Amino acid sequence: MEFYKYQGTGNDFVMIDNRDLQFPKGKDLIAKLCDRRFGIGGDGLILLENSDHTDFKMVYYNSDGNESTMCGNGGRCLVAFAHFLDVFEDRTKFEAIDGIHEAEINGGIVKLKMIDVDLIRKDGDNSILDTGSPHFVQFVDDLQNYKVYRNGNEIRNSATYRQEGINVNFVEAVSDSEIFVRTYERGVEDETFSCGTGATASALVFMKDRHKNSVDVKVLGGNLKVYANQDGDSFSNVWLEGPAKQVFKGKISW
């Protein structure tokens, strides 16, 4: 089977054109394909399928082989993949597990519309919100040297979040318009170079008391930008923007 590899700010994905529905959706197979030593390697696997309502459909799996909730960088990479396959020209709509998403591509930069966020809950000094996937946001100092894996794993596996799982974002304010974010992702069960829904969640929490409509987000794999309109504690017209690139393609059998 032919596959492609894409990355969005270091968040990498195995991409398969499954419009003919020939891919066998087995957990063990997907986990093997995502394995960095025994397979292709990736933070997840994404299938591009036909949709009755939009240009295409996104089916996303974490690297553990389980189908998962929305992935922002994965969505942006899938848009770039669909554009490569000539599914659309400049603007598109596609179907994902959390609803319909709009997107546009220009010179390798993909801007993806995320879901509205109606509520940011508090857990002590920290914030909980859903940007297509559930996120825990904690502001820290000296994030470059922070123990992201240890502390992220501890929060994700705490009694409160163990059963459903949660993505854990550690955030440092760089300026009044830029943040640095590092994320421990459930399903990957490790820190990734970038997390699109996590960058979005972190930016919205940062924007909440600053009344800004855009934030630059630095991640280990590069730079993203988040735009949103705020009304009280609610956010609408939320967009995630950043690069998405094809790394290579190949064929694999099993």
C-alpha cells in the first residue's frame, strides 16, 4: 500500500488515501505502522476518506492504534495532503470526528478553523478546556528546562484524568503576544514536538484575560499562530495557522 508522511511543526503523521476503503483498520497494525523502530514512524495515522457532505473526511488514530479525537496539526497536514491529491484548490471543508472544519492553504501554510470553545473550567490555578480534544493548561517558569514528561505523565494518569485521559500543556509567556508551549499527549503517552489542539487551548487561556484576538505560539517543532474572537468566557471563529509539509512517500506491505 502506498503511504505518505507529513509533518506540521514536528508533529508527524502517516497519511493514507483510503477513498477506496481498502485499508484494514486494525489497532495492532496501526500501532505497528506508527512505531519508529519497527514501522514507518509517526505521532499518529490519518486516513483520507470520502464524505457525503464535504470535500473529504478525516479519520485519525493515535500512535497506540486507537481512533482518537480531533488533532489540529493532523488536520492541517491532511488539508495539505488533500491539496496534493487535487481534492480542492485553495479553500475546503472537511468532516472530522468533532464536526465540519473549514481550511485554506497558501504556499505551504495551512489555516484551519477549529471548533468554538464555550467554557474554560478551572482546576486550581490551571485551566481545562476542549478544543476538539480535552486539554489541561498550566503556566510555568523556565519551560525550556521543565520536566514535561514526568509532570505531564503524572497529571494525565492522576485519579481525576486517568480514565478518559487528557493532554497536558505547559505554557510560558514570552511576551504579551507570544507563548511557548510544550505538550504531553495522551495516546502517544509522551511529549510531542507540537500539538495543534494544545497550542489552540493554551492560546485561548492566554488570550482570556488579555482581550487579544491573535497569539503567536512557539513549540519545539516551530511556530504556529492562533486567532479567535472572544465574548466573555467564550471563543468563536477560532483558527490555527502554520506550516504543513510532505516529508516522503513510500510503499509498505504487511
